[in-house]
Amino acid sequence: MATYVIGDLQGCFDELQALLQQIDYRPETDHLWFVGDIVNRGPKSLECLRFVKQLQQQGQAQMVLGNHDFHLLAAYSGLKRFQSKSDTLDPIFEAHDAPELIDWLRHQPLMVSHPVYEAVMVHAGIPPQWTISEAQSHAKEVEAHLQAEDWQTFVTEHLFGSEPNRWNDTLGGWERIRYIVNAFARMRYCDADGELEFKLKSAPGQHDTPYQPWFVFDNRKNKTHEIFFGHWSTLGEIDAYQVHATDTGCLWGGKLTAYCLETRKRHTLACKQHSKPKKKKK
């Protein structure tokens, strides 16, 4: 029996199937963890969504929500403002089982814990000021809104925005929920107090900034567990600081990663480029 953490799929279904064949994946005994962003920009988002849903309902997989998964929920609910020409979500919207897929997706968590190992999975990261138990509690706050009857109001009117970017325990209302979502689903850089910085997306060392990767701070309170995350394709393969980065840029022509918790070994598959990163205007 093995547990494999799979990096961001973003609709790269064929690559996922090739990687599972490469690692000799056995669904009757093995378990898959998907770090989120299972859809968008790649060519087969619908197939990825159906595949992960089927495995999860059979007890063979778990996933966490990433920023592209939240984007899908909002776009399906009618929020057009953040849709992009690079989106590949139309096949999902047009699918006969779209309502069932969306309903399943909104019931997925923001954080998953392993029942044996001291290991957790999130999409982007955990702010340095949160303990693991605090992070679990905060994740459930968001999940309660996603699983409520009026969830579409939440994702269309209250979800998006970069403020507040600093946490304190007195935060309340939608500001509190928005910070929690941004930390779990969008974070790359922050300061030691968890002030989030969203403009920086490149690898560390390529810019002069007081902000650092969320996992490097000495005062980080969640070092009690190994943390698996995706989201940051420019970061590359990192197994240090008690964290494991699994988004190795499959969509961009990099690799798709499967990290085995039991053997602590990475397995990777070279991928065809399906999309090109946007260049910043000078």
C-alpha cells in the first residue's frame, strides 16, 4: 500500500494516466492525494474532474481545493469578471453531469491530514503564525460556507480580493474567510507575521523584497508536520524545511510529480507544454 501526492493537474489528464502507469499504481491498495488545481488551462479538465471524483467516492483518493478549483465554482455560479481566454472550463459547463461535479467539488476540503503519518496537504501553504490544529479549524470555517445552501453567493460576492492581507485572531466576517482562502489557495510569499504578498510568483532570489517563501521562517508554528503543497510551479522540487513542493509545472512543459509518503521518493513524468506563462508588461 502506498500514498502518492500528485502535483497540480490543471487538466493534464493524459499525463496523469501515464504517470500512474509509470509508478504501477494499484487502485485496490494505493491511495492518491491531489494538491488541488485539478482543472483549467490544460486540455482535459472535465476528464480530470470526473476521474478524481470517482476515485474519491470509492475511497481511493482525497483532494484539496486550489485557486483554479475555486475559480471553476465561481464561474459556474455566474461570476464572469475573472474569466480568461486561457480558461478551458467550457466542457465542464456543457457536461450532462456538470451539476453533480460542481456539487461534489464544493464539498472538498482545504486541508487533508494523514491518519498515520504526521503529514498534511494544502494547495498553497499554511501561514507561519498558524499551528496545524489552528489551520484545520480555519479550513473548516471556509468549508462550512462552501457546503451551505447559499454557497454561490459566497463564491460570487465575497470570495475574491486580496484584502485583508494580514491575519489577526480578531478578524471577523467575510474578511476573515477571505484571508483564510487566500492563505490556503493563493499564498507564496509572506512576512514572518503572515502578511501576504500576491504579486511575486517567481522563484526565490529573483527579486529584492522583504517577503520570503511562507515556509522558511524560524518562528513558523506548523513545523510539527510535513506539509505537502502545490500551486508554485516556478519553485521546482523542494524537500526541505519540512515541506514538499509538488507543482513541477506539468502544464508549462515541466514535469508531473507523484511523491510517495511511504518511501519518501519522488516520481516524475516529463510533460508536453499545453500553455505558456503570461509575460508581465514592462
